[in-house]
Amino acid sequence: MMESAVLQIMPKPGMTVNQIAERLSQHTPAIWGNVLSDRIEWVLRTVEPADDTVLVSAIGSLASNTENVKPSDSSPHPS
């Protein structure tokens, strides 16, 4: 049996595994992983080393997504 590392992504509260999979599929290039009931995972021996930065960038874009964050209203209002 060939050994390999597995990268797993679990949804943050308020998100589902399917929402994460959908966002990753819309990334350029599209990112596809094994969608399980509670996580998405990648067997890293199936990811080309040249694609590591693409995968990290796509996952990072999930972490920096602020769609569920309500901005504070601290800007001055016009009189």
C-alpha cells in the first residue's frame, strides 16, 4: 500500500460541505476533492506538486471569504 498524506477541510459553522465544494468548483481552475458527509478531502499523492499553490490559494480564498460577516457601520454619514 502506498503511503500518502490526506488534506481535509471541514465547514465552519453556518456552512455546509456542499457549499464549500460549490465554491471550490467555481475557482479558476476548478478544484475538485472527495466530498464526504462532514468534510472534503484530497489524497495529496494525487495532487501534482506544481498545483500545490493553486490548492492552497483556493482554500485560502474560503478562509478569507467574508460573505457571512456583517460589516460594522463605522463610516461617517453625509449630513
